[in-house]
Amino acid sequence: MSSLRSICVIDDDMIYQFAVKLNLKQHKLAEEVMTFDNGEMAKNYFEENCADEEKLPDVILLDINMPIMDGWDFLEWHKANKTRFAKDVPIFMVSSSIDWRDIERAKSYESVIDYMSKPLTEGNFFEIVHRLKA
């Protein structure tokens, strides 16, 4: 299976960020993994680079609960600004919440491909890449 060029992880858990990056690199599923500690940091990056397709990731793994700008706020910003992006950037919501309301709310966003529960497994990473490469 070929890898994705770039995956963006937006999550405030540094240990989770490290584990995701390690897993993706070990299995050669992504050439680059960019990480942001909250939605505000990611939003700033996307605002600065929205017109440059090479700087945009192939997918975003987005947590819900984060300080400063949470996943819901980031999704609202993304929804309002995605037409400015040089390419479509799909989103997988990744959360420890198993509340059906969170799952339904996430799936109501056009850009959200799926909702996955933490922690992501090796199989989840292969599934994400396979779905985007299909």
C-alpha cells in the first residue's frame, strides 16, 4: 500500500501525537506528519498556507476536546473557509468520547469522513490510508 504525502494531527495530548507519528512512520503510511496542539494553531497554519497545495495535508486527524480552540470550533472554521483551500482536505474525528451525540454531530460535517475512537490502532491507520487511496 502506498503512503500519503502528509497527515495532520490536531490533538493536545503530546503522548498521543508521538504515538501516532511513530506508528505512521514505522508503517510508512505517511511521508510527513504535522502536529498541532490545538485548533487555533492548526487554523493559523491553514490560513497561511491555504493556497499552497504542497503545504496542505492529505488528511486531518482531529480531536474534539482541546484548549483554546476545540475540534468543533475548528470544524466550523474549516467549513466556512474550505473553499479557500488549494485542495480538499478530508477529516477524521478521533476522540475518546463514545457519546452518540458527538458521533452524529461529527458526521453532520461534509468534510468529516468518519469518527474513530481513541486510541487508534495500527489497523485504523491502514484503514484511513486505504480509504483515501481508494
